[in-house]
Amino acid sequence: MNPDLTQLPMGEGPLRGLVVIDVTRVVAGPYCTMMLADLGATVIKVENPAEPDYVRTFPPFVQGEAGQASAFFAQYNRHKLGVSLDLKSEQGRALLRELVGRADLLVENFRPGTMARMGLGYDTLKEANPRLIYVSISGFGQTGPNTRRPAYDNSAQATGGLWSINGEKGKAPLRVGTIIGDLSASFYAAIAALAAVIEMRQTGLGQLVDVAQQDSVVTLTEHAVVNYTVDGIVGEPLGNDHPFVRPYGQYACKDGFVFFGAYTDKFWAEACRLFGEPELIHDPEIDTMAKRFEETVYQKRVLPIVQRWCASRTKAELEALAGDAIPVTPIKTMAEVVADPHLQARDMFVPVQVDGAQVQAFGSPMKLSRTPVQARGAAPGFGQHNEVVLKGWLGVEAADYERFVAEGVI
């Protein structure tokens, strides 16, 4: 454990004592560092005094002590300490270098080359701290011909192939309805960072962790890569269909839709019994998985059967009838998700404090038996912990601190 941590608030969990400097904005980066904070790391979020993380302006808002506060910001920044530093100023960069000298990790999500131009690249900072793990999250990575291109989540979905295979069959492709490029890059960055921590503790040496949104999205395309490299098949949108199993998709019921996925012979037989038509198990036209997948047979025989089973029942009735026996699950609205007693029992919605207000946000899916994840916590106010971190931890003198404030360094 870093002995200087006695001057800082520490989390509880398996990463207790690990110090992370978070120089990230929006989601691809802040979510990575929040996962580390949930696991007990001490995360210091650095924001520009003149240009804070602009998701502080993203809706929805709650009424905080100083005005409107962003619930979106709170959802990705709980458990962090907030520090303001102008990295465009020499003194701001010097203070960051001091922070990094005492830290274990730095996470940044600027376009490649930006940190290096400020004298804050990995090759520079590792000289001062050979143990430093330097995590860089970007659109296209630190190497390759496209490394300097600007990127958003949509850029990754587009160039990683996911966009081209998503949407309704026979229609123009659709982006996935969430920021999956940002989120997946954060997941991979957290995994790689923890692997680097293990290596650092064994060897005493840090390393550069390079995670690209485009790379991350490619790994989410399931069958599409091998379908092309093996059979030359270029993936297209399939809607709610599946490329090689049926029935497996969305079906209408009395009050919405369900996912019905009883495509194996075992599950199909169980479904036939549950829905009161056991004679279908041995129907020679649909008695095997291969037969049920064949397009004509599926449209003529299987689809009408499943539609009939679902249409006369509600989501709750279908779940009660078949949910423990076969893959039949309601397609829930977000209102139903938040009210889900199973998710409530798993502590998947937690209160997060932001500027004195309370936001109900998603919790952590990571469940550790001996060192539980601490998903409840506050998001930092802008520069809220400047004194704790800069004066208390770095030892900045009071007169220098006041000068930094007056000069806009912090």
C-alpha cells in the first residue's frame, strides 16, 4: 500500500490502496475508473478548471445544493475524488506529474499524441515512476494508420462492423441503441489494467495499456468475423432472427413481447409439454433442430405455433409458466427493469450522491463473496477535493495553493 494514502480517503475492497489518476471524460474512461473505484481503488478525477467534464451538463438533472446536477455524470463517477488542474499550464502539468509519481495507474482518453505533446505521455512519465500503469483509451488505438482520427462511440460501431449487422432484415442497418463502443472499451481497459497491476506487483514495472474502441467493438460481432473468413459470408441485419437457430427471437404476447429461445430438441420438447401440445414433439416435420431452422418449415409450422403460444398470454403469465424450464423471458421496459425484484435483490440499483442530491443509478454486476464491491458512493463536485489531494497528499504549501487558485491553475 502506498504509505502516503493515509492522507486520502480510501475505498473498501480488493483494490484498496491502489491509486488511480483519472484524466478522462464522458464515458469511455470514466466508467473504467469507476469500476476500479467500486472495487476499492482510490480514484482522483482530474478536470480542467475552465472546461470540466462536459457530461456534467448532460440530462437528466436533479436539484443539487448549487443548482442542477447531472445524474448522467453521477452514474459514471461515483467514489471518485475531484481535482481541478489546467494541464495547458506548466504548473498544472507539474502538479499532475507529482500526482502520477505517487500513483499506480493513470487513465486517459485523449486522442493519441495529445498527452505526449503536453509532456505527459507514457515514455515521459515512466521515467519518473517505473511502476506506473498508463492506460490509454482511444477510438483507433495508439498504433496503426488511423490512430489520429477523432472518434465517438458511433465511429467505433461503424468501423468495427457492429452497425452493419444490426437492424431489421432487408432494411438499412441501425446503430446499437446504447454506447456499446464506449462501454466495451471501458470493460477491456479495466481488465487489462488489473492484469498489468498483477504484473507490476510481481516485477515492479508498469506498462502502457492501449485499448481502442474499434478493436473492442470488433470482438462484439459474434459470428460475423468467422462467417466471413471461413465462408465468405458478409453479415447483414437480421432483426430479431438468429443466423443458425430457430425459434430464437422476439414474439408478441398480450401486453408486449417476450424472447422465446427453445430451439434445442430438449427445450423444444419441454415447451411442447408446457404449452399443452406434447404431440408436436414427434411431429416428423418439426421434430429436429435442423428441420425447425429451415426457412420454409419455420415460417409454415414453427412460427405460427410459437406465436399462438405467446399471443394468448401476458409476459408475467409466460414467465410464470415457462421461465424456470425453458428460455422464455419478458422483454422488459426500463420501468419494469428498475422494478424487477430479482435485480433489486442483487443490489443493481443504488443511491449515488451528487451535489447533495440523490440519484438512483445502476449498481455493479461484479459480486465478490469476501471483499464485496462498494457500489454506493458520491460523485465528486468539481474540484471538491483539491485541498485534500493537493495540500494534504502532495503537501502543496498554503501560499502556493492560493496562488494556483488565483492563476487558474486549479
